Amino acid sequence: MNTAFVFPGQGAQVVGMARDLVARLPAAKALFDEAASILGYDLLDVCVNGPAERLNSTAVSQPAIYVASLAALEQLRIDQPELVANCPTTAGLSLGEYSALTFAGAFSFVDGLRLVHQRGTAMQAAADASEGTMSAVLIMEQANLEPIVEAARSAGPVRIANFLCPGNLVVSGSVAAVEAVEAAVKEAGFTTKRLTVAGAFHTELMKPADETLTRALEGVAFATPRIPVWSNVDAKPHTDPAEIRALLVRQVVEPVLMESMLRGMLASGVTAMVEIGPGKVIAGLMKRIQRAVPVTNVPA
């Protein structure tokens, strides 16, 4: 079986995550201890005890998911070392690409943590400055949603920012524009669900954050990953460090092509997936994309 590793993104966090993992696995605790020394606060305490408002802030949730996912990977290294050694390719959902790149050896755990910390802090600052939001649109087809989004642009910037799976698209933009989309979708007989995020991710409203991330990436030594890492931006696998740097910057302001990426992985020969980290978001997406493909979870 050709098993790919996939890592979750922002939104998968939940108060209480990593508690059991760290209690039983010294290698997992060591990652959180290292994170505390770099971040200057007890990340594990926030993961385990909250409060939810702090864990859900972009500046904290991004490092939390990154460290928790790689801590869960340590459990998999013990339980199924051959599966880890033979993994042919990897990917992540938005933030999860950083976990995937660390696993693939593109940069170290510490460098990855510093990057996601700066990414999260910059995105939080951009969110605070723009008052944006995101909303999932359920069941409606893309062709029917696109004219609604186009009409809503009279109220402010907005776009389809996440193409997750059939029947699950996410719009992102200014609060007024997203509200206009939600009202039109409801009038058409479909459902929306406002996401618990700080701002309009994957839109032009994140523009200041991509500039900050560009500078942060310049200070990190990239290696050629030992296995291809798929990008959300173009739904293709990459091993060239220069290409990966550029795609990570674009990822902040461009849509997430998750469905196309997952379908591309299947077309390349992937026959099973392991979702490593908190939640089962990617497993849920795969049920709508190709239910026959087994997806197991290694929880944080």
C-alpha cells in the first residue's frame, strides 16, 4: 500500500489536545519543552488547559497545531517505524504544509516552529487590521457560488478561498462581503457555517503577512526534502527549495486547492493516507472525495 502522510491545519485545535500524548511519550514532551523555550510561554499548558480564546488565536493556534502534529508523529515512529521510513510523499492543509515540510526534512523542527510563530503572529496582525472572516458554504456547487461571490464584492473584498471537497467551499473576505454571501446562499436554500478564525485568510487582506513571511523565510536554511511535498497553491508535488519558499509566501494570500491536491495525490499512486495530528478534518474530506481510500488518524 502506497501510504501518504497528511497534516491538519488551523481549526483542528481543541483544548485538551496533546495531554495524553505528552503524558505517555517523552519524545512528545521534549518537543513541547523545546517550543516553550523558543516561544517564551508554556505552549503545552495552553493546549491542555486553554482558555479556548487564547488557543484559537492565530498567533497561538498555528504553533500549537504544528508542535502537536509533530509530537503525534513521534508516536507513529514508535508504533510503525517502517511505515514512517517508507512514506513516499506528504502534504498538509495550509499551516499543515509546515508540518509536512519538517517531516520531509526541508527544514528543522526549530526553524519550522519559528516560521509558523512568525506566520501566525503576522496573520493575526493582518486580521486585526482588516476585520475579515470566513464562512463554509455547504452542498452548493462552485458554479452557483461564484456569481454570488462576484455580486458580494460590492460590499468588500471576498473570494472562494478554500476548495476543500465536493459540497464544501469556504468564502473569505471582509465581514460585510461574507455576510452578503451568507445571505444570498441562504436565500438560495443552502447552508453556511461561520468559521472560528481570526480573519480573512487566503485573501488579499492577508497581504502584510506575506511580506513578513518572505523576510522570515530568507533567514531559514532550506534543504531538498527527501520526499515530494504537495502544495496547496498549485496542487502539485515539489522538491525544489526555491519553489517551496515562493509557494509558502503565495499560500498566505491565495486559495487552498485542497480537493485538487488530494485528487492529484491519488492519481500519482497514493492508495492510503495517515492523518497525523489533532482532529480528523482531512479524513472527512477524503470521504467526500474518494471514500474507498482508507485514512487512519494518529491523534495528538
